[in-house]
Amino acid sequence: MRADEAKPVVRLRLSVRSINIVLGAMVFGAVLVGCGGNAQPSIVVFQPSITPTITETPTITPVPGQPVGAVTVAETVEPTATIPPPTRPPTTPTPGPSPTNLVAPTFTPAPVTLTATSVPIRSSLAVEYFTTDTEVVKPGDNVTLFWSVRGAAAAQIYRVSAENERIWRWDVNTAGKITVATRVEDRDVARFLLVGQGRGGEVEQPLLIPVECSEAWFFDPPPDTCPGASPSLSTQAEQTFEHGRMIWVAAQDRIYVVFDDGLTPTWAQYPDEFTEDDPDLDETLVAPPGLQQPVRGFGLIWRSNPRVQDRLGWATTPEVAFEGMFQADSIELSVATLYLRARDGGIIALDALNDKWTILPAISNISTGTGATNSTTGNGEAPPSN
């Protein structure tokens, strides 16, 4: 071959698409290196495989007009590059530090505090209740009692007097109900008492039921207690002394002596034993000026009882008769308070139980029809009264 003969030229052609793929893979690898937090960087190495295929097929074609031996070489080179897509090796991400909230405070739960709760211990023996379904009762009416005693082995219910004496007993269960009658003589309240016995000893509880008076008092304001009976009208006589007074009640045939000398007893009562055969007075006794000797029934008691005479002294006024009235808070006069109308309209209360007397300013009295009289006879002497 001649020196000037052209040598075959080998050209490599890389398409634009192949070049872009290579550049993109390199940029993607760089991005992956920059990301990942605390993850270890991974270097992606791309190893593109470029397999050029060069085909040289010289063709000698005689050209007319061209000398033989002249060779024209038509060279066709079509390199083909095949670049596989990049492959990212598997990576295991390593979590970074936990994020910290810079705004919200950190909550620390308070320690639990245990508080002891005391449980009340119930007594082994106690009255749980003792009551009735009746708000008020009249003397002699029935009432139903309800009760319960905890921890008791036995129980009793007593009827109680005004003096707190146990006058009747019912043996009952430790819980239940019973219907009983109040007493006709009950005044102010009807009294009952529940008693229970157990290992812890004995317990008791009273029950007071208000009593509605079946009778009205003849004066106002009335006492707190009920009257033992309706009021009674009676002719009465009264005489005042230096240190007290005497009152005769015809319906009772009795004389009451009231002392105001501060000694005891504060008052006394005597039956009227005067008869028409008895002298009216003692002629040997001479009263001091301005004073009088009591006569008839008053005089008999005054002369027969030196103690009464010494304590009362001489009479200061003559005996005066009037239409009176009396009433007591009990039919048993030995423990009753007797209320007597005085000649001036006041009420004298004689308390037998406590040995005392008081004068009540009566605002009003029940009319007797004739009214109370404080008059004497026309000759200045009181009519015969005892």
C-alpha cells in the first residue's frame, strides 16, 4: 500500500442520551452523599459498561474511469454504547438523636400520697330508735311505740309517772312495735322509757309524747300542764292577816292558810270543822287597835293552832264572801297544784308537791254567770261563810 493511502479512521460516537444518563447518575450519587443525617455516607460508584462495536467492511468497487488498483474504501463505523441504569447499594439508615421540644414543659407526675381513712366503730349496745307515729295524744288514748336496741339480749318498756317512777313494765323483743294506752291522769306529756340489756351493760332512752288537754283552764294565760278536771264553781270566803290570808272553799269544805312570812311550810290546808254550836270567837282575846280576831271557821283554826296564830298574826280586814272557782292539774290533790280564784280576781296557785304558792295575774276568767263579788253585808259584816 502506498504511503499516501488513507488509513481507516475509527470514530466513537456517544449519543447525547447516553451522556445525560451518566451525568444524572453522578448528580444523584452526590445528593445521596449529602443526605442521611447521622447515617454513614455511601459512595455510589457507577461503572458504566461501554462496549463499542466497530465493524469495518472495506468494499473495493471498480469505478469506471478509474484506474485499476485505485481502491476506494467506504468505511462505516457505528459504535453502540450500552449503559445500564445505576444501581444503589442497599443502605441501613441509622436513626439520629430524638428531637427535643423547646416549648412544652417537661411533666413530672407527683408522688402518690396515701391518706388513712378512719372507719367509725359502732358501739356493741345502743338504742337505735324509740319513737311513735303520734304527734299529740289525749289522756287515755292509745299510742303505738316503735323501737330497736342494737346488741341487746333483752328489752323492756316502762310507763313512767310525772315523778319519773316506773309504774308499769312490758317485756318486749329488742326491736318491734307495741300499742299501749296512755293514762287518764297524764298531763302535759305521756312518759315512756325503753331499757335494753346486753354484754356491754344497760342502755335506756325516754320518750315523751305531748298530751292535748281534754279540759280547758278557767283562766288565761293557762299553765303548761293540763287540768285534771273541769273547773268548779264554789262560794268562797277570804280574810287577810298581818302575814298571810285564809280562804274557805265551800264546795270542798276546806280552809287554806297562806303564809307570807318566808318560813316553811309556805301554806297549809285544814278541814272546816266549825259547827253552829261552836262560839264565833274568844272573848278573852283582845286585838290590838286596827286589827281583828278571826271568827267562825277561820277563828276556830286560828285559835286551835298556836303555830298558825303566831305566823299569821291578827286579821287586818273582815272576812269577805264571794263567788269563786277552783281547778287543779291532777285529781290527786296530794301532788296537785290547786288554782283558786281570789276575791280581787287574781289566781292563787297552791303547789302541794313543791310546797310553794304564787299569785298569777289572771288576764281573763270564765264567767260564772253571777260574777265574783267582794261585797259585805249592809251592816259591814261578812255573811256567815264557815
